Amino acid sequence: MFNLSKMIAAVLVVVAVLLAGYAFVLGDKPTVPVTQAGVNEKAEIKVQQYPVVITTRLVRAGQAMQAADLRVALLSINPAGASGDAAQLVGQVPAMDLHPDTPVLSQQLAAGLAMQIAPGERAIAVKVDEVSGVANLVRPGDFVDVFFALRRDNGEVDQSQARMLMSKKRVLAFGHLSLDGPTLPDGKTPAPVLSSRVEPARTAVLAIPVDEINPLLLAENNGRLSLALRHPADEAVPTPELFAAWPTVLRAAVTKDAEGRRTAATSVRTLEGLDLATAGLSMETLAQGNGAQRLSSGRLPRVPTVRTVRQPAAPEHRQNIEVIRGKEVASVQLP
């Protein structure tokens, strides 16, 4: 009985020592006070936001963006090609429809050689070789005069001729070199990196006013074009007042007022731009020059009236035969 009491007492002492050691370990750790501010900081998750230009309304493809079409919004993502400055995108042209609240990305905007063409111009390629292309020394960005030569063909071309067709036209591309390049974030296009290696060029792309394309096509298809390289600072061009405009294939319609008189706005006018290009040009007109020009006032030369004069009919010659009946002789005229 006495030994059992000793054993229980020893166990209790050991348990007391273990509990004391555990309490000592717990008491050695610093106590972190839990405050309401600490709870809020843990609960709040900070999300980074990026300024991104988005559309405020529907912007159609091919329509230059205005300041009212754009605004800057804070988004949780920063898409590739996005911009944070709306002013840099004003004037840019989307290549696809942009719906409202859509981020405007660089890959959605029109780019390439088309952005190098001024309003009213068109890019058109002409065939060149080492001779007509100034020994392959032409570079994109240069200015050239376009000459053409026509050989007599006993038809529309009466005599062989050579003339300057157009002056100071900008070269957009020549062979493998081009002004086309990636668009920078500020909307500008970097200057082309031109190679010092000279390679034979087969085509040259020129920026031509739309109303001058018809004579260029006729001259290339019926003659030979040659490019003449000029200094970019040379401003000399032909004087338009010295040469009358060519008559077109299609004539402008003439309307009449309530009293049946022709209106001066349509009967006397000079076609320009797309209207002149639509009216067309014939090869005969291009070749004849002064012989087929319209009046300097813009009116077409009066076409002489051709009257058909009926010639008097030639006297009819009918054959007569004689019919002999016994002693009677009669003359009968054949019908």
C-alpha cells in the first residue's frame, strides 16, 4: 500500500514537470495583438489597374477616330497593343468595326502602304527595267517625272512621239524596297531601312492622283514609260493654264431649268478627281494632243453637224425590144 502511493506520487511529479516545461515553451513566444486594422488588411486584396483607351461608341471600319470616340478607362488587364493616351489615337483608322467600350489595339488599326497615300491619290504599279528605272537607283520616297513614248501605228498614233505625262510623283515602292513599315505607338511610320545592295526591280509603285491614272494606263499599255529621277527640293512643274484639258470618253450630263434652258453649272464645267477618272480617256485623245483637246473653258468642242445630202437618182435605163407581128412593128419597154 505504501509502495503504490509512492509510485502515484512519482507519476504526478513527472506530469507536473512536463506541464511546466510546455508552459515555459508557450510563454517564450511573443504575443501578436489582433486589431481591426489587421483584419481589414488581410481581407482586402489589392488589384493593379492599367489605363487603357477604349471606344465610347461604335466606330466603323475606315472611319477616322475622333476625340469624342475615345476615352481612357482603368482595367485590370493591359492588352498587348493597347495605348494609354487617347490623343495618340485620334485620326487613326480602324480596319474593323469597333463596338462601344472596346479597347483600341494597334493590330486593329489600318497600317501598311495604304497609310502613305494622301487623300485623292491612289497607289499604282508600273513596269520598269534597268533603263526605264534609272539604272535601279530609284528609292522609295524619291520623286520622279514620268515620260512616255508612242510609236506610229498608222491608226490612233499618226506620228511617233515622246512626251512628259506627269511630273513630280512620289515613289512608294521600288522593287523589294518600300515605304511600308510597322506603325509606332505614336502613330508614325519609321523611315525604311534601305539596303545598299542593288537588285533589279520589275515594278515601281507611284502615288498618282486618281484623275491621272487613265492616261498612265493608256501610255503604259500602248507605249513605253520611263522614270526620270529629280531632286526632292525641285518644285518646278508644268503650267496647267498652257494646256487645255482632254475631252473625255463620257460627257457630263446637261440639265435644263424650268424654262428649258441649259444650266451653266453643268453645261460648262471641268471635271476633276473621281468624276474625271470615271469619264475616261481614249487612246486617240492621248495621242492626238491638241487635235483632240477641249476648250480651255471646260466645254467640249462643238461637234460639227453632219448632214446627209441625198444625191439625185441616176436616170433609169430600161431596155426596149421590138415585137414584129406581120407587117406591124411595136416597141415594148421591159419593166
